[in-house]
Amino acid sequence: MDTVLHDLGHKIYGAFVMPGDVVLSTIGIIGDDRSVVMLVVLSLAVWFLVVVAASIVIKLIRNAARIVGALIRTVMFRMSLAVGNFKTKMILKLRGFLPRRATRRADAIPTVEFDDLDFAVLRSAAARGPGFTTSAPELAEQLTLRPAQIQRSLDKLSQNRMLEYVIGSTDGFDNYRLSQLGTAFVMSWERQGARQ
């Protein structure tokens, strides 16, 4: 038993001082010229550097994983948006082929008119990015208006499915985020603006 423990201790010591042994051999100090203290100190320094390097590599890998995850989420969001837009276009095209009801009059179809404030609120919500929420106090500070004015616009956009209500509140006001319909509307609107 003592021999086994002695052999194990010798192997552990050999593994620990191996980096110091390599360093000393590299710089040409061999045999009796090197002391045990020098060997242990060099080994400690090398192992410390290994731990520091490993922690830096782990941090770099984590950062890279976060970036890759964000890129994947962005690509997935854009793909789902493109699929949603394609689906909407196909539905609109198919509706064009269907016969309209004779009882429906053109003046009976409700139209929604958005004002400059509604467009500013939509732009601000789109600028926050996919999935991010906003509220009347945040937009009021950004647009230098009263939260009550912004809230009326948020309610109007929400009723017309441009924004989605999100559970939670900011300073007593509801939180909203851009819906798929709102995102498609903003992208279409920006494309039209770019063409003009």
C-alpha cells in the first residue's frame, strides 16, 4: 500500500514539475545545476499561465457562441418574416381570383388612416429590433411628447394589429412590440420610400 501511494505521489509530482523541467531543459540548465525550488517555482508559473490562457480561450468561445446564436436568431427571424410576407402576398393574390359578394359595397369596407405620429411610433418600434418591447413613456421621451398622446397611437396601432400587447408594464403603461403585420408594413413602406 505504501509503495502504491509512493508511486502515485511520485507520478503527481512528476506531472506537476514537468513544465518547469521542460523550461529548464530548453534554456540549457540540466542535471545538478537546477534546484527543486527553481523547478517548483517555474512549474507554478507555467501552470498559472496555462490557467490564464484557458480562461481567456473559454471567454472567447463563449463570446463567439453568443454572436453565432444572435446571428442564427436574426436569420431565423428574417426567414420567418419572408415566409410570412410570401404567405400574405399569396393570400392577397388568391383573394383577387375569388368572386366578390354582390352585397358588399366599396364604401362599406373600413379604411384606417395613420397619421404622422402613428408612423413615428411604428418607426421607433421597428428601430428597437425584433422582439423588443416599448411603451408610451419610453416613446414619449424619445419623441418629446406626452405619454397620453403616445398611448392613443399605441392603442390605435394595436387595434389594427400593427403592434402586439406584451404582458407587463412600464410606469403604469402597457408594453408593446412590433407584430409580423407591422414589420411587413414598415418594410413595405420603407421600400416604397426608397423607390421614390
